[in-house]
Amino acid sequence: MGSIVDRKARPEVFSLKPYVPGKPVEEVERELGITGVIKLASNENPLGPSPLAIARVEAALQKLNMYPDGAYYYLRQALAGHYGLGEDAFLVGNGSDELLRLITETFVNPGDEVLYGVPSFSEYGFMALVMGGKCVEVPLKEMRFDLPAMRERITDRTKMVYICNPNNPTGSIVSRAATDEFMNSIPDDVLVIFDEAYYEYVTDKDYVSGLEYLAQGKNVIVLRTFSKVYGLAGLRVGYGITTPEIAGAVNRVREPFNVNLLAQTAAIGALADEQHLQKSRELNTKGRDYLYQEFSRMGLEYVPTEANFIFVDVKRDCRQVFQALLKEGVIIRTGDIFGFPSHIRVTIGKPEENQRFITALQKVLQA
């Protein structure tokens, strides 16, 4: 007869591959019986959150009996002031992950095509499949989104296009010229979502944000997050910038208290702390240059990055390297999940963490 799951669950559920996060430090220490493990796997800010964010959270702890602001009035006000836009241009979610789900629930019907480059963030395809959408995956070219090839794959069934910029896991960006050409050639009714989770780390002058196309009146959503450079990954708060019309439609499908009280107040503090932001950027740039130097010395090829991680070819089975690095107390991300079995992705950490990683990697590769 079969179980109720077999008989009643939506068929789309069985095509999904659950997201596998980076291993937590506590899990590795528990499994291997070691201490002092460092995690360079999930692109977290090694400096932690802003002191202003921490202070606001501490002050808000006495209010945990209260529901959060369902309209996040003060956070939207802070974002509006930061960007010089109206408050109705902002969506706020329980991390960008939730916003991806809400956007998909709002716009994707069964059979609609959702277009994106691969490898990139796996949640684009996951969310599309949940709603019965069709995933159209376009391979990267020279480790970056191939916008001309993506343009060729747009059909009258294309509902949404994702441009991850900088891209995860490669750290690469698409050029202004290529993005301009793409945006000027696609149909007006295609919604383009610029995932700019690592925007704050970019140093390349050829970078263009989706906000420029939003200002031109195009159908665009720009996603950003407090999880990366702002150091609030544990509180889960992301935001989108779009037209009031699109924001209004997406807000119809969200839960009323989707972003908790502590997350909202921490985000306001983080946004105001320009000093912490600049310190985080500078630490990342110095760490990036150090790792570039060491990879070159070791004869390892890497993808130049505009984010806070580096995708590097270790010329070995990445799973074996991963396991060996775990025993050295270093957690990284394997590249096989992105289709690159000899690559690893390493988050840029503090100087002592970067040095420890290089020492451990040399030991592992020489073994």
C-alpha cells in the first residue's frame, strides 16, 4: 500500500537534495577528540560581529518576552538611510535563504524556467524545484558566469535569472560591459536577481551592482546579507532591494514575524559601524594577498577572488585533503559538491588562521 509519504507527498520533494552546511567546530572536536579547531569553511567574518551590534543585542535581551516588529520599521528605516532609498524598496528575511524561497513562491509556477550559472549557490535550484519550476543551468566560462550563453538560453518560459556576483564558490565577478549587454538584451518581463552576498568585499573597479539596473527601472531584486562582512551569520538576517511593487508582492507570502528581535536590532548596529566594516575589509584583503602568495609558492592554481574565500586546485582528491586537514584541526569546504573534485574552497581568516591553514595544507600535500 505504501506510506502516506509515498502516496501523498508532492513529487517535487523527492527531486530535492538537502543543503549540506560546513561542519561545525564543535562536531569536529567531538568526533576527533581534539581541541582548538579552526573553521575556514563557511565564509564567516573572522573578526566576529560589530561591537555596536553586540551592545544592541545585550540591551534587547530584556525584551525577549515581546514579539519582534513584524514590519521591521527601524531596520528598514536604517537601510533606507544607508542607501538613500524609500523604505518600501526593502525586503527583510531570515537570511537571504528565506528571501530566495519567498521570491520563488511569489513568482514561479510549475514549468516556469529559472536560469542560473553552475557551479553557484545551490539554493537557486533547490527553491525552483520546490515550486515545480524547471532549472536551466549554464556552465561557467573561465570560472565566471557566462552571460552571453545565459542570454541564449532565455525562452518565453524563463521567469527568473540569478546572477551571483561575486559568485560562490569561485569568487569571480561578471564585468560591467558583459552585464550591461545582458541586461539591455533580455525581455522586460524576466526578473533578474543579483545575489550580492559578498558585495562589500569587492575591490575590482570593473564591478557593477544590480542597484544600477534597478535605478534604470528594470525588474531587478538585489540580495544582500548581514551574515558575511557584518558577522551576523548566527542571527540570520538578509535583505533585498527592489521596486515597491515587487516588494509588496513578496511580502504577501512571508510570515509575520520572520526576523527575530535580536537579529533586527543587531543589524541596525552593524549597519552603523563603518569602522568595523572597514577593518573587516582590510583584514580580508591582506589575508587574500598572503594566501595568493603562498598558493603561488606551492605551485597551486587558484581563482582570483572578489569575496572572502578562495577556490584553489590542490591537485588531489579534495575529500582526502579535507579529511586530512580535519585531523590537523582545520575545516575547509570540498569542491566536489560544486563539480570540482580536486578543488577546495577556503575562507580567508585572521593572519594566524591563514598561516595555520597553509602549514597544515603543506603537510597534507607532502604526505
